[in-house]
Amino acid sequence: MPNIHKAKPTRAQSRTTTRLTPTNSTSTHPTVSTSTHPTNTTVNPAEAFFTDLLNQIPLPRWAVFTIFSAGGLLMVICCLCVCIKCCCKEKKKKKKKKDEQMNLKEVNGKSTSTLIQSDGAEANYGSTKTYRGKLLYSLEYDAALSELIVGIKQASGLKAMDFGGSSDPYVKVYVLPSKAKICETKVFKSTLNPVFNEQFSFQISKSALLKSTAVMKVFDFDRFSKHEIIGELRLELCSVDWNHVMEEWQELAEPAAFEEENLGEICFSLRYVPTASKLTVVILEAKNLKSMDMNGSSDPYVKVQLALDKRKWRKRKTSVKKKTLSPYFNESFTFDVALSQIQRVNLVISVWDHDAVTRNDAMGKIYLGCDATGNQLRHWADMLSNPRRPVAQWHTLLTPEQVNATLSLKKRIPIPGKLVESSQRFFPH
């Protein structure tokens, strides 16, 4: 018999099974039936599409999964933000509705917390009386020296004027009707309960004292905008018993409608370089100046003057800005001031109205230096504590009479130090 070699089954053939199935009882040859067992090759179309998509992206699988995860997380965060915003709006609406209902109840007489007018005639109709805090002060009169001494001790529970729920309070003190001298305390940062412990003296005769009024105004300091008033006290001095020192707490009242005349504000920066002995004053701008012309406008310019040892020393002035009450200057002036002189120098800033025909009129004035008080002293101290760095600040203008009476400048005379320098320059050794 011929040798029959069995062929080695292929891999495809190995997957099939041979089964002998009799087709007929009379059949002598078996029928070979080949069947293929089903494998788990059925794939979900969505899964196949996702797999193909991943295969087409030229990035590792971990990077692709990271990107998809970050995108999903971002979408979740956005949805949360939208939900939170919607909730906040709903809360605000409910709170507003509740406040309106409370106001209606108060107007109907079920509550007596609103519509309380202050005792003064200047109170606004229908306004609510707000608590502004209280002030501890003292009054004393020295008849021998004709001197009134006003002490500003401390304040408590002041009204918050800043967004952070606090204030930067200071107190301004003067006596009416003369108002020849205005004094200010130091500024206390971020507090509603400042302790001042400062005293101010005013020269006033006994007869004038009984016709005068002491005014104490509490302000909130702001370097770059107008200082807001928190409250004030007005004391008729004729009703005070001067046989002893008066000291008491009193609630701050709403500012009176008859405020003092507004002369405007001016903004300037100061910079002192000790190594170079240079003092730089930059007049930036002014606003809300007093109208001096018939047409309701002015032609303002600014004088910058230095006084050494209360004597007039050096001065410069800006250009004139025509027909405006809010001029913009941005003009710089540099003075030679030695470090030994800086403690004895006063800087006088005055705003004038230019007139081509008649004499120029002074619109407002202010002075800074170690002899100054309040915001002016603070600005000067900030300049000295930050050498080589410009420090800008807004200031409220005062009347020229007030500044002249406080500063008491003397006429300019030659300064011995300058004479020595000049002689050394012309006659060197």
C-alpha cells in the first residue's frame, strides 16, 4: 500500500471540528461536516467608532483620556457656577421683596423705626436716622491767656464708610464764626474705635467765647478721593459751665446742611531724594474750584512756594488754564533742599484766578510740612518715609486767611547759609 502522509493541519483548520454524521442508514461512507464555533467577535458600532477615533488621534491613550477628563471636569464646573449664580439671584430677589414688605409695614404704622426726623430743621424729609457713633471730647477755657482748649479723646462705634466694613477716621476742629484756625487730628487706619488723645488751643476773648460755636467733624480719610464725613458735633459755648473742665461722650449728629464754603480740591505728588537734596512737586490736577468770573468759570493757575524757618524762600507757578473749574496741569517743579533743611521747610500750595485787567485773586490755599496737622502732615510724613518715591494725594483747599493766620509767614530775607554758599562760589579759596 502506498504510504499516505497526513498533512499537518493549518491554523485555520485547527479551529474546525470534524463530526461524522450518518446521512443514510444504507450509506457506507460517512459525511464530513465542518462547523465553526462562534467567537466573541461581535462589536458594538458605537464602541467601534470610538476605537477608530482613538486610533486616529496621534497621542498616547493616557493623554487622550486626560484631555477628555479635563474637559468633562470643566463642563461640570461651568454648570455649578451657573447654578450658584441662579441661586444668588433668587436670594437677592427674596431679600428685596422682604425689605419692601418691611418698609410697607413701617409706613403703615406697625413699626416706628423709620420716618424719624432729627431735631434740626435741615433734616431730610422721610430719611431714617442712622447711628454714626459717638465722640468723647473735653472743653477748657483759660481766662488769663484767653485760650480755649478743645480735647479730642476718642470715638466709639463709628459708622463704617469703606467696603471692608471699617473706616479711616480723623477729626477736624474749629470755632465759628471766626474760623480763623482749623485743626485736625491724626488719621487712624481701619478702625471704628480710634483713640486720639489730642488737644487744640484757640485764641479767643471771653466776650467772643460766649457768641461762638465749637465744631468737631469726624471724617473718613481717602487718599485719592473726597473725604466723606461720618458725623459732627456743634456746641454752643454760651451754655457751657467754664468753672471746671467739661468732658463727656456725645452722639454724632448728621452733618448740617449749611456746610462751609467749598473751595475745591487739588491733587499733587511729592518726592524727596536725600542723597541729591532734591524736592520734586508735581501739580497734577484740581477739581470743583470756586467760580471767580461773571460767566461762572475761572482761569486757574497754581503757585508753589517754599518757606524756610517761616520765611518766604522760593516759589514757582504753573501755566494758566482758561475757563475751567477742573484744570489738569501735570507740571513738575524741583527745588534744592538739603537734608538738614527738610525738617524746617513748609510747602505752600495756592490756587489763583488769573485776570488780565485786575489783580489776580486767591481761590484757595494749603500748606504742608512738619508744622502742619492732619492730612497735610500725613502726606509730608509719607514723603519722608518713602524717599525717592513719589507720593500723590488729594487735599481740600482752605481759605487763604486760615492758612496765613496759622502759618504766619514772615517777609523774605537773605539766608545766612545761602550767603556763605554764594561767597564760596564767587570767591573760592
